[in-house]
Amino acid sequence: MQSQNLESFDKRNWFTGEPHPLLRGKAGGYVVFRAVENEKLHIIDGEMDLCVVDCRTPYTQYMRYRLLLTAASGSRYILEGKKIMNPCHFALYAWRETTTLHTLVRTYILQIPRGTRENFTVTDSYDKSYPSSTVDDIRTDAGTGEIPRCLTGMKLLSPILLLNGYTMESYWLPTEPQDLVRTLLDEGHEVWLLQTRLHPLNPANNATIEDIGKYDIPAAIGKILEVHGPSTKIHVVAHCAGGLAIHIALMGGHVSATHIASLSCTNSSMFFKLTAVATIKMWLPLVPVSMAILGEEKILPLMEKSKGSSRHRLLKFIARCLPRYERCSCKECEVLSGIFGNAFWHENVSPSLHQWLITQSATNLPMSAFPHLRRICNSRYIVDSNGNSSFLIHPERMAISTLYISGGRSLLVTPETSFLANKYMKLHQPGFRHERVVVDGFGHSDLLIGEKSHEKVFPHIISHIRLAEQEGNDSTPRKKYSKETLDWADDPDREYRDCGSWFFALAIIFFLLLLHALLV
């Protein structure tokens, strides 16, 4: 783009609502855009801000522009966009960013936040409260858990079981005007939310993801069948580690598909493909080192003011130092993202929800299941706690309709996770309906906790459940998939990233080598 006549002006910042004196102005001149017009597109009105900040992402800055263009033919166009300029530890991205835009070097080198988070008061519930609920204890041979159940009697629809990720709440979000629990209740379903042995309210000091699939999920489904009768069909919605657990439960033979009306999974399936950074972190011995540091006490208190042992404090310090895609000014969030990697893009999550997650929801992190999670990540598909592949060999146990959803702006898990699962199901269970969706702009947990999730993600889940309800009352044969749909070609939604992602991942190796040298 070629532009001229940059003039300063004093309007409100589009992104934060605050004035910013640096690198803002009106743009004039023309734009060369051959894909649209062969001739020059003249700028009638243009606003550009090369240094936009946002309190949700204080370590990141943006370049935003909005240009009104006209062509010699009389056609008019609006060119509007935003470039994200992400900083990185050890300045790996600094050269690329500073050669494409005039940016502040201290943003990349010194890691000084350019925005601040405001203080938000977290209330117990939003204006639209939840219906009354009951809490049922479930007991298994390997421990206990709880199922909070939200009740509704509006329609005679199948109950729904919600399975969270490793530890963070994804469905019941009291600070938000809309979440998946409220959405499903409005549809007329009875909603059951399983609190597994990895939930912060009842964490287990020794547990694996296989334990959830082998004990917790079967006990929860057994409780629902006890209430509604043995012929009841249950819709299951699962996220991340919850998706791994439900596939272990089904393909391991611990739960029968005859009790499942449909399955919807976000960023999870029987496969688990990671981003470059997450792959490096799981390949390195970070998990074994972390478990050695923790010793016998494997439940990590996340609150900054919570009492913890010297081992806990050491692990949290190391976690805060590890590189990640986005930094946060909240120390608790920094610990979580250091251990897991960033679970969501901060710009997609409201500040009030962010504070609630950190201060009230994710208060404890049971680390005992991480060795099993590492085996799954390094295998890139579900294995048992000993690393044995004993699940994918039983596709006959997956006789259900499925929906696999991935975020199009990857964090932790790539869209290949849903691509392979969708192909697997179409190949082995062609008599059932199988769908796959990639939602642009979303990363990992923000698929469910994002401000726009109810507009861009929930409708896919609701549509899948509605179709499954109709199919349950329909005796017509389900469609078969043609040979073309079963070809294992490249994923059309595969991300072709530059080498910067791998340089960023290698920063973790550099950090560990430096830490080792200092300790030795």
C-alpha cells in the first residue's frame, strides 16, 4: 500500500476508547490493489493508528486502519483491518515486527505492559440467574465426585452431560449474560455438569485422565439413567481433557454408545494434535521435573495469597518464567499459561470473566494427571495411563453421531485434531451423521468462554443436538458417506505458519538450558 499526507488528529482510540498521541493520523493518497482494480484506488477518507493497546492484552499492540477508497470507474470500497504485533521472549519476533512497522523496541525486550487491567467486582450471578439445582455425590471404586444438576421442566428433551477440560470451568459462567448452560436450559434440556477428580473444588492428589473415563463418567451416566430410566439417551458435550476422557470411556468399553444420543467435542477427540510450542513443552522433560519438584503434594494452589510449600512456590516461579504466546499482568493466569500454555486469547474473554476464572474458579490445579496427559500428547492420540494404545482399535464402540469443533486461531491444540477424528468416524461409522467445524478467531477454551461464543460456537452445538433429537424419532436410514469424503487428504483448514512458531518454541529449550547452567 502506498499512502501520502499523514496528518495528526485527536480522536478517541477505536480499540480502548482512550486517546493515544503516538503514531495516529489521517491517511491520504492512493492504494494499489490489483486483485480488486487495475487502476489506483484513491483514499477519500482514511484513519490509521499504528500503536493501539488493549487492557485485555497489555503486552501486545495492534495496528488498525480504515480507508474509504474510490476507483476511476466510480466504485467505492472500504478497506478495514488490524495487525497483531505479538512480542516474544528473547526478541525472536522483534526483527520481523520492527521491519514492517515502526514499533517500540522496549515492548519486545523489556516486556513492559502498555495497558492495565481495571478492577472488576465479581458478583455471584448475572442478572439472569440459574434455575435451582441439586448436587449428587457419585462414588466409585477409585474415589468420589460430584454432579451439580440444573433442572428444567419445559420440554421432554434428552438430558445433557457437560464435561469440562482439565481444570478450568467452561460451561457455568456466572459473570456472563450467556453461557452454554443457560443456552441449553433455554432449549428445554436438563443439564448435568460433572465435577471430576480434577475439578478445583474436589481435586485428587493421585488421578489420571483414564480414571475419569473409567470411573467418573460411567458413574455420572449411571446416575442419570437411575433418575430417568435405563432407556434414556444422553447428549454429551466435552472440552479438551473431557473430550479425551469420553473417548476413553466409549472406546475402552466403560460406557455403551447405546446410552449416548450425540457427542460434541471442542478442541479434542480421540486424536490430540498440538501446536509447535505445546509439542516442544511436552517433548521436553518439563512434566517429570515438575512432578519431582512437587513431591508427594501434587495439588498446586494457584492463588497468589494462598499458602503453599516451598516446592509449590518454586514450581509457580518457573511456570511464570516460561515463554508463551500471550503474557498477562495477572500472576495466577501467568502460572496457568506457563504450565499449560495459553488456554485462550485474552481479547476474546471479558475482563469480568477473566477475574472470576482466576479468583474463584481455577483456584487449585491437581498435577497428578499430567504424566498421563503427556503420554497422550506425545502419542498424539489417546493411550492408557501406561502409554499403551488400546482404544483406537475399537471403532465399533463409537456408534454415535459426532460433532468436532476446532478453533481457527490455534492455541495448544490444532484443527488437525478435529479433522482426523471426523475422517475416522466417517470411515468406521458411516451410518451416523458426523460434522466438523473450524471457528475463525478462536483459540482453545475461548470457544466456550468467549464473549462471542453464543453467536459463533453454540449454534453449531445446538444444531447438532437438535438433529440428533430428530434422528432419535426418525426411522429413515442415515446417509452413507461417499468414497470422496473418506479420502485422507490434507486438511483444508490446516494452518501454514512461518518459522517464527518454531523459533518461539525453541526459546523454551534455550530458557531451560540457561536455567540448568545457572543451577549447576
